[in-house]
Amino acid sequence: MRLRQTTLNAVWNRKPYEVPNKNMPRAMVLYRGIFRIGIVFTVFIITLRWFILYKAPSESRPWEQNSIDPNYVEIVQKFVSKVLQQECIPSSVRKNMSVLFSGKYKPYILPFLTKDTILNDTIFQYFPPFGFNNLQHKLEEILSLFPDLPKNKVTVEPCKRCVVVGSGGILRGLELGHLLDQFDVIIRLNNAPVKDFSKDVGTRTTIRMSYPEGSPKIWDDFDPDVLFVAVIYKRVDFNWLKAMVTKEQLSLFDWIFFWQEVAGSIPIKPSQFRILNPEIVIQTAMDLLQLPPPRWKLWGQDQNVPTVGVIASIMATYLCDEVSLAGFGYDLSQPEAPLHYYESTRMDAMKSQTMHNVDTERQFLASLVKAGVIKDLTGGIHCTFCKMKTL
């Protein structure tokens, strides 16, 4: 008994770097080493993420410090009112897109994926966000959680106007909220808030379109029928979306793969979730923006991933008869201007991003405005009402 106790003590009290006795399997030593390295790496990642995600909030409220010429506010409001008062022309945006981008714009893409969607090979050709290569089982699993949608009745739908409300600081002080709320379909992006900013951006939300890292941490869309449209950028996004639909907690392992904090819950019913059809992303990037096809890279990104804003703008052409934009436009010539209407981030922050080709997107959207395909309500892309300043 004494001999056995002495042997056990020798094993437990062995110094960390002492050569193990010959009776200990080498595989066990290797596994212990890997396990220790794994623990150290996990602790490092969690600590690093804590410093990145939980910075002290800023005390400043820059949106309250904004001042704008009242005459200019009146001009913008009159322009938006005029857009709303004009007769809505059925299917006009799709017809105009088909003419302007003949052979490139496909007028009959379904914007969302459902259980009944016939999935073609194009969807599985590329990796997210351009497709679901090697992710068919993940897609089918999520779609199986969505309840069946009611069958469409054979009725004549009224002409619908969409407005895609961007997050641009250009919205500050324009007091367009009451006018934006008059559009039939109101599409908001990522975590752009409504509460505290309704005077400028309105209160209604028909669609909230985002991805895990961009989704609101505090949900303030109170429309009972609001839809959440998920844009899938990577494999783990499916796991997050499943957790949101089933009201389950995201695993710690999945949490590590997000580049910033993600929403822990989205307080809507499973029937209110949608998955964006990646054909919309392909249409936007390769067919319309003429960006190069996606390719795998070990590190970083090609500038061929469209922003959520321009993707939403193209999605809107499949949902509505007329499309308008508000709060769009990055004016890099004014580096100190507010990037977003709800925070103090400066415009020059866009220079550091490497995923999106914002210059190409701006030129593309400007071409749509100039051709009369869509309308820019706030003039950040192409100002059709600025000449009214001199009137």
C-alpha cells in the first residue's frame, strides 16, 4: 500500500517540465500539451474580444449638436412630399432596370428563400454571401424551422413604394420621419436605431435587413409584422440564425467566430424571419456593379462584396414598383462629417475598410438616380433638388 501511495505522489508532484516516466504513454503527454495550448488560446481570444467589444460608451450625443439650414430642410421636405404625391407607376422600377441593364438585370428573382423555393445550382456554386457552397444541409435545416407561408391569393396588388433608409449622417436634422413613414415598404439596415431618432428617420419598419454582427443588440422595431431578413456571410451565421429562430442560446464555440458582439435574441416570431436569396448578391456584385467573381483568399477580402445598403436597394426592386433611397452616400471629401446619424464615428473611418468598393457603388447608384430608375430623397448620392436652393 505504501509503495502504491509513494508512486501516486511521485506522479502528481512531478515538475511541469520533468521528463515523464517511461510508463506514461507518449500520446497522453501529447494530448495534455495540446489541451493546455487550447486552454491558453481560448483564454487569449476571450480576453481580446472582451477588450474589443466592451469599450466604455461615449458620453457625447453628436446628433443633438447638429445644426442645419432651415431653408434647406424645407427644400428637402418639399421634394420628398412631391415624390409621395406623384402617381405610383406599377412595375416601373423593374421595367427601367431591364432597359438600363439589358441582359444583366433579371426581373424575376425571388428575393427570399422559403421551403418551397426551387434551389438552382447557382446558389451552391459560391461560398457566402454569394451562395451556399457545401452548406445545403445548413440551409435546409434553417428553412425547415420556418412555418409555411400562406398561399398568395389571386388579387391585384396596389402599386407599392419602397424606401431604403440608410444610416448616413446626412439624415440628421432633416426631420423626414413623418414623410418616410408614409411609404408602403420601409427597409432599414443593420442596427440603425429608430428610438430617439424618429423625428429624422421615422417610426415604422417593414423590413430590417442585416447579418449577425450588424443586427440590433436592443430591438426597437415595434411594427407587429416586421420582417428580419438575414444576409448570410459565413457558415457560422446559420448557427446564429437558428438560435434566433428557436430562441436558444448561441454556443460559446460559435460565439468565438464572430468579429464583434452579436445580438443574443430577436423578439419576433419564426414566421417573421427570412433568408436573403444569394442570387440577389450575385446580381448586385457581378451583373450590375461588374465586380470580379469571388475567389478564396487565405487572408483579407477582395473588394467585391457589396454593402448591405446597395444589396437592399436591389432587393427593393423585386419587392416594390418604385424605389427611393434616404440616408445614402459617403462623402469622403468631408472626413470629419458624421458617418452615421446615430453615433460619432467620422466619415474617414470608411477609408480603413477593405471589403467594399464604395466608389463603384456610389457611381452605380448615381447612374440609377440620373436615369430616373430610383430617387435619392436626401441627395447624398446624386442631388436632383439641390438647384432649388437658389429659388
